[in-house]
Amino acid sequence: MGKNFFKICIVGEFCVGKTTLLHQYLERRFASNVASTIGSNFFVKRIKIPNAKDLITLQIWDLAGQAHFKWVRQGFYKGAKGIVYVFDLTDKRTFESLTYWKTEIEKIIEDFSCVLVGNKLDLLNSKNSIIEKEESDNLRKILAATEYFETSAKMGTHVEDFFLKLVSQMYKLSND
């Protein structure tokens, strides 16, 4: 495809909010009763980013998080230039599983940009945060993620921000 076309895969365990993050990004609405993704879904969005003369076309793949879809997912990673690693801020197991996702992805693709996203910020308060800043910093480094964002698909918090950061990074790398 052209240098203004990017394939992105949004990955993470079942029920971390990948699909609701996409609805918030694409439609600016919270979809509270989304069905579990079976295999994959994909969406297309055209956006304008700073430093790009033309519109950027994104093909965003929402990949099922259940283990039994592992073999299906592998084919969808091919050609991806961006990965969004998502975990649930209220479920440490989903945070810890992202190193496995990295291994799965790197068996298929090598050269990609990524961001780390902790979702469901609206369910936290400062007293019940289960992921320490040092832990998120360490995981961001392990994943080689450009940046870490805490988001709320429900409220829309930082959803646009992490996509803009990822797309800007992919665009920069494709034009260097």
C-alpha cells in the first residue's frame, strides 16, 4: 500500500475494552453492550495528522483476545505497522499477559510502532490502583512502546491521544 496507509492491530486479553475503545475512537460514543469479538473485525478511518500533507488511511484490526483464537490472529498481524497493547487497569492478569502478546506478534512481524494502553480508568480511583507507575514504565520498555496511556473508553479519556501518537510515530518512521 502507499506511505499514507497504515494497518494497526489492537490486541490484549478478552474483555479489556478493545472494541469499546474503537467505538469511542471511530464514532465518539461508548458502546456498553458490545458482543465479544469472534476472530477479528476491521475498521477504516481517514485522519489528518500534524506534519502530513495528505490524509492518512488507517485500517484498524480488532483481534479477539481468547486463547483459542491464537491461530486465527496470526494471519492478521501480517502487514501491521502499528500495535496497540491494551490491558484492563482493574485486572492485573491482563497487564501481565502483554509480554505473551508481544512474543506472539513478533513471531509474525518485526518492524512496527506500538503504544501501551491501560483501559477502564473510569473504574479506578487513587486508592484502588493496582498497577504501579514503575510497573507500567517497565512494561512500556519491555514492549518497546512509544508511550503509555491510561484511557477510559466510557468517558473518551485519552482515546484520541494514543491513536494520534501511534499514527504520528508510524508516519515518521515511514518517511525517514
